[in-house]
Amino acid sequence: MPDWTYHPMRGLAAAVLGRRRSQRTALRLLASIGSRPAGARLIARGFGHRHPPEQLAGEIAGVPVTVRLGISVPPSLAREAVRAMPPLGAGFVEVSPVSAADAETVREAAADRSIPLLVRACDPEAEAALKPHVDGFTSGDDPHVVRVSEPSVTAAATALKEPGAIVLARPEVLVAAGPGWFARVTEAATPTAPAPALRDVGRDPRRWPAWWWALLVGLGMTGAGLGAAAITLGPVLLWYDRDYLGMGLHELHAANHHLVHFLQHDRITMAGTMVAIGALYTGLAVGGIRRGWPWAREVYLLSGAIGFPTLFYFLITGFVEPLHTATTIVLFPMFVAGVRRTPHAPKWRLAPEGPEPERRRALVGQLLLIVTGAGLFVGGAVISVVGLTGVFVPTDLAFLGTSPQLLETVNPRLVPFVAHDRAGFGGALMAAAVAIVLISAWGWRRGEAWVFWTLAVAAAAGFLPAVVVHGVIHYTDLIHLAPVYFGIAMAGTGLLLARPYLCAKALARPKG
């Protein structure tokens, strides 16, 4: 489990299972999943962990390790630790102290290990029994080994930055800090460079960096959303809409006096979602990709991979919207340029550790934002399916006071026209939801104010137009709007809890 479920649910788990039993259950669960290759990758990718920089590699007791950061556990925890720790970011596991009586337990733990296993033996008999089965042996007087029993990320990272230093954490460190401790220490110890500024971009598009292309897509999506809102609040229908329907606003109003307002409510909600996507992409470009966060590119890629293909919904609805098509044709090449595989050196600045209660409140906020994003994704998927099949939900038909059959008798193209708007909104909502979930899951760090403002602007752009337009057209059915109100409450509470943590001041970069 990640920190954003570990800490918020820790008290509940302890109350149900008991403190020690809940901790052991969590470790066994991680070990069970981490022992399988696919499970280990799922944990590592799901937690947002990436390969540590080469500068943090080294060796302990003559054994090469990818990162000089490990954990020291007693023999009773060896089997679970060897399987659970690698995807969490540990470079090795030390089992200590080990006597001859523990040899069989350690041998079982060493089987199928994916990272080095070292032993601190109590006697020569234990060392002789385990020599063929483990990678090496440690001693208690190695001056390069720093053993930590406090969950301070700063202290561990400072020690890890020293060339050749080995940092060994006790189990109580992870119990207090959470499973994300290894990744937090690795990031804090990673050497970074200054982030590029706007003046570094240049005028030659062939040399524009990936983050600049991603920024252009974000600004383009924002502009397209604002343009869609202006059209919806103005003429509502463009020439190609009128040509497809063979009707204008007066004819639509005459057919059903709620129909124009219904179209406006669909389209203004879609416009708000487009502005939200633009805000998310802009934040990812400037705050994430530009500063070398490897996960930011992946969030941008996954969201776009869901959003852009929704253009092809027309194959089912039968209505091709020229403006939607033109926007996609313009933005998609920029999107591809924004996700091209170029090396991104770390260019972030981390804020110093703050009060632990502040972080715990932020983790609750993180959980709320992730749940909100997951709910939005499910909602978007449902809206897409409804838009591509039945088109209307019961509350829509109650508001319109009609049925799909009656609308089809007025104009057989009316229902496909509405279906295009509705299905497109569902696809856009899924794209925004993926970005919200993954930014919240992978970008939650003290001092990353851009994460707070990106999510806050996206929430405002997505939720507020939806609430306002429903009130204006008097489509105020509580069942219809309950998910929106719930999302506002969840997102607002999550952001309020996380604001002191995310908006803390980052460390100033030394000059010279």
C-alpha cells in the first residue's frame, strides 16, 4: 500500500486487526504481490517509483547495489522483506543478527531474491552455513554503514549523498514513515540542475524542448475550451451544426422548448472539462516535464492516449464536427512532440521536511483527490457508454419532457447530434480524470505548489460551469447533480488539507 492509504487507514486497520497484526498483514500483502514480476512492476509503477540515478549506486561488503539504501531486518521478517522491499525502492536487504539456528530461515528467504541479501552473522557457524546462499556478510564496525532508526528523510538523504556511504534503515523507520520512505530519500539525495527558463526555448521549432510542446497543447486545449464556451453562450449552433440538422435555434425551440438549453448544458460542461484538461497539461508541462520529473511525461501521455482517440466516436454517432476535428489535427502533432523520448535530467527543488502532522493531513487530502479522480473516470466511462448507446438518462428525459422516439420523429438526426456531444464529454472527462488521479498519486511532495494550483484550477474549471449551467436552465434534479456535489466536497476538502504541505516553500538553489 502507498503512503496515501497506509497512513489514513492505519488507525482503522490497527483497531480491527491490532497494531502488530495489521503491520505484519501489510508486509505480507506487499511480499505476496512483490514476489511476482508483474506484481513488482505494478507496485513500482503504481507508487511512481523510478530507477535511482547512477550516482547513488555502489557496493556494500563488496556486493554491487543499484542504490546504497537498504533495510536491516531480523530473521523473522527476512522472507517477507526480501520480496516486498525491491519494488519499494530498497537496494538490498540485510538480515541481522543471524545465528546458526536462523540459517534455515535465511536460506528460505534467499531463494528467488531479486536484490542482494546480506547477513550479519553472530558466529562462524552461521556464516559457514549461509555462505553459499547469500550475497555477502556485513559487520557491525563498517565505518561506511550508517544505521538509521528515525524516519527523517533529510538525515538519510544527507548520509546517502556522501560517496560510498551505505544507509541502512530499521523496520521501525518504515512503520513510522510509510512504504514511500525509500523513494523519498532517493529523490532527496538525487543531484539536480537548474530548470530551464522561457528564454532558453529559442525561436527554432526544431529545437523546442518537449515541455514547450506540451505547454502549447495545454494552452491550445484551454483556448479551445474557452472558444467552445463562447460559442455555446452565443450562437450555440455553428453553420455545420445547422447544415447537419437542417434546423436552427427557432426550429429546435419549437420542437421542444427545453432542447436548446439542454444542448447548452452539455456543451458548456464539455467546455469546462476542456479548460480543465488544458490546466492539467499546462501544469504537467511547466511544473513536471520541464523540471525533469519522469512521471509527469507518463501522466501526460496516458491522459492524451485516452482523450485524442475520442475523435473517432463519430464512427458510432455519425456526426463529424469540423471544429473538433481541426483542433485535434492541430494539437495532436504537438502532443506527439511533447512525449518524445528525450533524456530528462532531474531539475527539481524539494522543500525541506515539515511537521509530520502536516504531511499526514496532506496524505488524507491526497487520498480524497485520488478517489475523486477515480470517480470522475468511472463517470466519464458511463457517460461515454450512454452517449454511444441510449444517449439519454432518465433525468434527462424528465427535464426534456419527451422521449428519444419523439425526438426522432421531429428529426432523425437530433439524437445522433446529442450523442456526439455527450460521448465526447465522457471521453474528455476520462482524460482529465486520469491526469487528476496520477498527478495526485505521483506528484504529492512538499513544496510542489504547482500540483496544488493545477488541481485547484482544473477542479474549478470542471465543476463550477457544470453547477452554474444546471442552475441557470433549472435542471436541478438532485440525483443527477449528486455526483457533482460529492466531487466538489471531496476535491475541496482534499485541497484544503493538502495546501500547507504542497505550497510550502522549496529550498533555494545555491548560487555559483
